[in-house]
Amino acid sequence: MQTNALSVLNRLHLNLDRAGDWIAPLSLRVFLAWEFFEAGWEKWNGENWFPSIQGAFPFPFNQLPATFNWQLSMWAELLCSIALLVGLGTRLSALILIVVTVVATAAVHWPAEWSTLSELAMGYSISNKGYGNFKLPLIYLVALLPLVFTGAGKLSLDAFIGRYFKRLNAR
């Protein structure tokens, strides 16, 4: 009886591992593609508000014109989100979106002033009540990291292209 239960659990884990190679990275890619595309689309349809925060951008972005930063951010969010969605150039796209997120966190979401870790921790929120609001950007960073380190997964153009070139090299 105990052996049967272990066998069933082992098969379940094996099947979950197999499905996870397909579904886990895909779910991260779809979630992040939606979030970043939405942010890029807002910039596409909106007014450039970067001049009001240009001084808060970290180096080297604080040295660039606000209009250029706006365009750079918008196109990175739009193009990299599409690339994530289809799983093409996933690691590079995730790295680019990490840079965009770090710059946005520094310029917009990080608390302007804090002197203790408990004050900083008050910025770990979605809404800004005077202590910053870096919770959501941190969630995006954590979600982007597996894509950088493990890639797009099996259900992606990256994997399809990799399999294609593997077959070509095997000939």
C-alpha cells in the first residue's frame, strides 16, 4: 500500500515537472508581457511626464533628454513585452525590462527619504502614502529573474529555434 502511494506521488511529481517546463515560464511571460505592454501603451497614448522626474533618474539616464528616456522606455516596454509573449530573445528582453524597472523604481517608486529599515519597509506597498511604493516593481523584478536565468521554456520561439538548429547541426 505504501509503495503504491509513493509510486503515485512519484508519477505526479514527474508529470508536474514535465508540465512545468512548458507552463511555468509561459505563465511568467504572459503576465509580464501584459504588464509591460500596458505600461508602454499608456506612454504611447499619453503625455510625457518624464521632465518632472528627470533629476531622479539614475546615471546615465539622468544625463539623457527626458523625451529620449520617454521613447526609450516606451519602446522597450512595447517591444520587449511582445518578445516575451512569443518567447523570442527572452533573456535579453527580460534583462532590458529589468533595467527599465530599476530605473522606474529609482525615479518614481523608491521613497524620497528614509533613515531606518522600518521607514523603508513602509514603501513596500502598492499605493504611495509618502513612503514610496516599490512593491509592484519588486514583484516584476522577481518574476523577470527566472526568465533571465532559465529562458523562455519549451513553449517559445527561442526553444523552437534552438531545436531547429540542433537538428541542423546533427546532420
